[in-house]
Amino acid sequence: MKITPIPCFSDNYAYLVECETTGENALVDASEAAPILAALEARGVRQLGAIWSTHHHPDHVGGNEAVARALGVREVAGHVSDKGRIPAQTRFLADGETFSLGAIRVTTLHIPGHTLGAVGYVVTDDTGSAGAVFTGDTLFLAGCGRMFEGTPPMMHASLAKLAALPPDTRVYCGHEYTKSNLRFAAHVEPSNANVRARAEHADKLRTDGIATVPGTIGEELETNPFFRVRSAEVRRTLGIAQNASDAEAFGAIRAAKDAF
């Protein structure tokens, strides 16, 4: 299994997923057609089997129709509730649905909160290497998306579903927001040495023009304040009662990030 990030717009990522056994491929989030088509042409990709959309926002699906036309895409997938909102959608997925891309196994996770139809795609194969998850704008590295359509309990439950994946699962998110997310993480949990180390690493990567993706679920558990809603320090910093529920704490952290 090979995964290649394709930068789009100023800070979006699309991803080419390739089965190295059969040569079958798919694209996650056809954000913007021109850079995607240029990147695929440079890689010698003349046909594309599928587009997997994580949610309906235009900066993730705006290139669906043009990419599908240019590369003979047979299938455009998204959540069943996004019918009519994802351009060219032909497959309507439910939570937990599984399918294959060659030797790659794909499991759909419904992870609403940023939007009601947000989905993640968990991919694994038989090579023994770590699996990966495409999280769109639900989970970012060291952060999470704003709640445009969902509620704090809904978004917290979606993040908990992602947090339960194996720690070595690679995280491929929708935007390059890692540096700013880590600044907020350091603000709310200043004694967290893992946050400081990760921030230094992210700074170096970006200085060198390298993407911060992928991270891992294990790194998120150590550094992402939205995974760390039970941290006593995070709660003290933001004035969240120690006996507040996890969902209440999440809502307070998200509000603080919105104003940061």
C-alpha cells in the first residue's frame, strides 16, 4: 500500500492510495482538479478507480467531476447522508461498511461533527505495516475541525472512535494545520514535553517544505488536546471543572481553540 499526499489550494491535501499488489488506486478528497491531475500525470497515472470523499465541503469535493471525467473514475464514494451534496457521488456508504481496493481492506467510519456526513476511511493490508486512516476535517494532527453541523457530544464521540484505532495507525488529515494546532496545545498543556518536541519537529519539516502528515494515533493521544480532555492541566488552564464530563470538557476546549 502506497499513500501519496497531493497539496491543493493553500493548505489542503488530497491523497493517492495505490495497491502495490494489483495496481488499483483511489483518490481521497478531490479538492482541486488542476494540481491533482498534474501530480497524477507526473506519476504516470492515466486512470483512477475511485474517489473517496470525506465530507461535502467544496474544498474537499470541488474537483470531483473534473477528475472523474479526466481519469475515467467509475465510483465516487461518500456517506449516505451526503447524497445530493457530494458532486458525482455514486456510492452511498454507511458506518462500518467494508470494501476492497485490490489487496487493501477499507472500512468506513461515520465520524460526524464537523459535518453530519463526515466519514473516515481506515485502510489496512497484509504486509504487516501499520494501517492508515483518512480523517478529512474531523481529526487534524494535534487538533480537530470546527463543528459546522454537529454538537460537542457528537464530535467528541467521533474523535473517541478514532482514538480507539491502533496507536500505530497513520493519520492523514485534510489540512496542513499542524503548527498552529501545536501552538494551542502548548498553550493549554504547557508542561507536556511531547507537545514541545512535536512542535519542534513540525517547524523543521515545514521549514524544509515537507508535509507534517502523516502522524499516528499514538502521537495524537500524547499531544492532541481534543484527545486529552481528561488532562488535569488542560482543565486547569481553561477553567474546566475536574468533574465535568468528557463531552463538556471537549466543548470548552473547542470554544477556546475557536477564540485562540
